Amino acid sequence: MTTTHRTQVCIVGAGPSGLLLGQLLHKAGVEAIIVERQSPEYVLGRIRAGVLEQVTMDLLDEAGVGQRMHAEGLVHTGFDMLFKGQRHRIDLKGLTGGKQVMVYGQTEVTRDLMNARQAAGLPTVYEAEDVAIHNFDSAQPSVTYVKDGQTHTISCDFIAGCDGFHGVCRASVPKGAITEFEKVYPFGWLGVLSDTPPVHHELIYANSPRGFALCSQRSHTRSRYYLQVPLTDKVEQWSDDAFWAELRLRLDREAAASLVTGASIEKSIAPLRSFVTEPMRFGSLFLAGDAAHIVPPTGAKGLNLAATDVKYLASAFTEFYKERSRAGVDHYSDRCLRRVWRASRFSWWFTSLMHRFPGNGEIDQKLQEAELDYLIHSESGSRSVAENYVGLPLNFGE
Ligand code: RFL
Ligand code: PHB
């Protein structure tokens, strides 16, 4: 037997994109049901992004979930770039006329959104199996799933594909209707989370002859570190001791000496890729966040891009229901893609500048160092980095 439900927007995926969309739609009086393949605990167990742009902070406030972020998040007004054994600060605030970023983990953003959704009594189906989308080339699309052995159908006006890179939504689009642009980088990031005080009060992005390293954090007592590693490396090969020893070798003398080490509480390897889908809309199906694009994490743009897609999508659906206008819906893909390509460019450029590429020689290291030297000594060079890092305004270039 099939149970049928009806809603205005069916959101596939309860990651940050799906949950934020659900919250913004709720605020605007638009109905939505979220269908998620995993359990809430599994979703919260994924350790990912750490840096929020002003635009994302504003959206979390608009969604009514910014309170804990403002209380517990760490405002950063700059970060360090390390090369040739020396650290140089990029003064984000000074270079951008007062903008800054917030260090607040994706896990916490997700938890805040989940709690708000639950408190408002909004429907989320977790552990939905065999999620499938249907008839999205028509105005009567639907989503089906199996829960506790029973098949359910959700009929809706729109489907929001917020189901990440490996989701079902993008995969359901006929090959001839979609163009995918992809670059896979020949290395990954080995990440460690530990309950140790951060080595520095701001982030350190390190270009070292041994490869890239990043010193990040989640709080004054919890650190997040990354090392560039070959794609063939396995997490099990990296003991905590080996990780800390390698990290020290990639840092400057002062940071290496003051690094506090401890047991890892999470350790994983993430591949790096640049990926963009064009378009991001197919009839009644709208892709948002990692379902539509992936950026390498250098520059911390992934979650922030997801948030701005969602803002455009929430505005589009709200205009449709409240103003009877299709303008936002029709412009959604173009509007997102301009921003997506700009962030993809920055993330690709920053990745290329900071990593060791297999097959490259000493000359490439020297050229990277020369570019870094230029960037930190040229005000326009530094400003360009800062402007992209803090993120472009929501309506940039419109
Ligand atoms: P998510 O988080 O992947 O969530 C998608 C959800 O959809 C569910 N799903 C399905 N549900 C139903 N049916 C199906 N068939 C489904 N298939 C999948 C999944 O279970 C999941 O719950 O995508 P979303 O919401 O678009 O969010 C995107 C962000 O997660 C991502 O962009 C960031 O994490 C990227 N990222 C960073 N972004 C930043 O802005 N700043 C950072 O500092 C930053 N650091 C990072 C990162 C990503 C990393 N990794 C591991 C890729 C650091 C790392 C290491
Ligand atoms: C993180 O804290 O996970 C993080 C921070 C900055 C990045 C990427 C990841 O560029």
C-alpha cells in the first residue's frame, strides 16, 4: 500500500542546504517536507566546514537560528599565510572595509537548524530508503521513498535537490539535459579533530615544500588540522603521532614549537574536486548546494555557496507563492551559477597556489612562493584575497 502526502516543496536531503531551505520557507509561510536518507546522528557525525561568511551569518539570523552562533562562534578578522618558513597576516577587516568571518562548525549549524525545525514541529523523514523523484519535467512532480517497509509518495509543486554530491536528484536528470564540468585534484586532505587548544588564535594556511597544511579550529579548546596527502594514502596509515610530526614539519618554527597535540577524536581523508553542473534547474527540480557543485575546501567556500543557493531558492519559491511571480524561479539557475563560478575560480586558484602538485619541481615551488610574496606585499593583491575570502555580497554584479 502507498501512502500519499501533499506539500508545496519537497526537499531531498537534510544537510545544511535542505535544513536552511526548510527554515527560510517556514519563515515565509511556504510548506515543505524534508526527506533524508540517513539518521540525524549520522548527519551530525560528518565533520566538515568551519568558516562562515557574513552572508551566511545573515542568512542564519534570517532563519532565526543565529543565537548560539553569535554566543559561541569565534569572529576572525584575519588569517595567516605561511610560506618560506614565515607567516604573514591577511587583515580581512582592514582590507575589506570592516568585513570578517565566523568560525563555527558545520555540525553546530546543522544542529541549530535541526533543533529549530523540531521545535517548530516541521516534518522531516529520516532514514528514508529508496528515495526517487518523478515527473519533474511537469508541474506535478513527486518524491517516493520507503520507510519501515511502507512506500510513501509526496506530491508537490517543486522538488529541491539538496542531497549532496552523491544524491539521487542530479543523477535522475537525463544525461542530454545536463552539462557537468569537473576537475579532480591529485591529492586529498587528511583532517584531524582534537580537543586541544588551537596553535594560533587565527587560521594558518601553509604552503610548504612537503605539501599544504591548514590549522583551523572549532573553539578555544578544539582544533581542526589538515594535511595534503597523496590520494593513495589510507587513514589507517596515519597514526596520531605521525600526523602531528608531519604537521610540525610543515609549520614555521614558532607554531611548531607551540603546537599542543593530543588524541584525535576524528580522522578522515577527503578528495579535492572542482565540479559544476549547468543548469541548476530542470523543470520543477532545483539543485542546491553540493548536489550542484563542489569546490575544493581551500578558501572555505562550499557551505557558504550552499547557503546562497538556498537564499535564492527560498526567495524564488516565496515570490511564486506570495506574488504569483515566476521571475525568481526562472532566474534561479543563472543567478546561482554566476556566484558558483566566481567561488569555484577562487577555490581553484587558492588550491593551486598552496599545494604541491605531483610531477612539479622546485621551480614550481619557487613560482608559488614568488606569487605569495607578491600577494602579501601588494595591497591590491592582499585585498583581492581578502575580498574573495570574506565572500562577495549577495547581489554582487547584479
Ligand atoms: P551535504 O552536507 O552533503 O548534505 C546532503 C544530504 O543529503 C542526504 N542524501 C539523501 N537524502 C535523501 N535521499 C538520497 N538519495 C540522498 N542522498 C544524499 C545526505 O545524507 C546528506 O544529509 O550537502 P549540502 O547540504 O549541500 O551542504 C554542503 C556542505 O556540506 C559542503 O559544501 C561543505 O561541507 C564543504 N566544506 C566547507 N565549506 C565551507 O563553506 N567552509 C569550510 O570551511 C569547508 N570545509 C568542506 C570543508 C567539506 C569538506 N569535505 C569533507 C568535503 C572541509 C571538508 C574536509
Ligand atoms: C575547517 O575548519 O574545517 C576549514 C577551515 C578553512 C578551510 C577549510 C576547512 O578553508
